[in-house]
Amino acid sequence: MVPYIIRDATKADMPGVLDLIEELAIFEKEPDAVEITVEDLERDGFGEKPAFHCFVAEMEGHIAGIALVYPRYSTWKGISLHLEDLVVSRKYRGEGLGKALLSEVIKYGHTLGVKRVNWEVLDWNEPAIKFYELNGANVMREWNVVHLDEQGIANYMAKL
């Protein structure tokens, strides 16, 4: 096993973070869906009121994995932590980075006192589903994710 470290991301890591976000978009069959830039990530993650917290897995001097989280509020449970993306570059899979990043997220949520950590997984991503279930997650297959994108918001607003 090649040594790695898990640490909080810095502004300087954002190009590598964006590379992994784009790699994930290709894996999820949406290669043109990523609209954010390095500048967006720097502004949104490191400004006066950061919108997210990011952990990186560094291996061989490269950003090999990321876990990006942000706070949520559950009307049933209270303060929650949402895991937006956990990505390990294809080149570095099988080295334990996914488990290490997930552990860092869970520890972070625990220190924040959250009642739940939640995230989504595509129904066809069986390796990820198995990984999450093996680590104690409840994959709620009967729920559907609902999004209203930028154009949908504009269309909605036009009808008000």
C-alpha cells in the first residue's frame, strides 16, 4: 500500500478538487454537467461564511480523493451533515482512500454533534452501494432525489 494522508482541503487544492469533480461527472455519465470553476470553489469554500468543508486524500503528491460536506437541517432529526461527493480517482482505488475519507466525514460530523450524515448514490452504482452498506449506511432505495435546476427555477419564477 502506498502511504496517504487525509487532511482538510486548502484553497491551493481546489484545482485538484475540481479535477475529481469532473472525473466523477464523467463516471456518472454527465461529462458536460460541471459548471463550477476553481474560483467558485475558492470563493464558496474559503470565504467569510464557507458553504462547504472539504477533505482531501493526498497520495504521491496528488489529490487522489475528496469528500465534500455541508450542514443541513432535518425536520425529523435536527442538525445533519450532507456528504455531497466522495470521490477517489480511478487511479488510486483499492488503497483504502474511500474508507479513510468516509471515516473522516463521520468523525467530523460526530465532532459537530450532528444527528445524521446523509448522501445520495446512483442506483446503478452497485460497488458504492455495497461499500456504504458494509460500512453501516442505510441505502433508502424507495426515495427519489428531486432537483429544480437553474432553468427550472427561472421557469417557476416566471409563473409567479
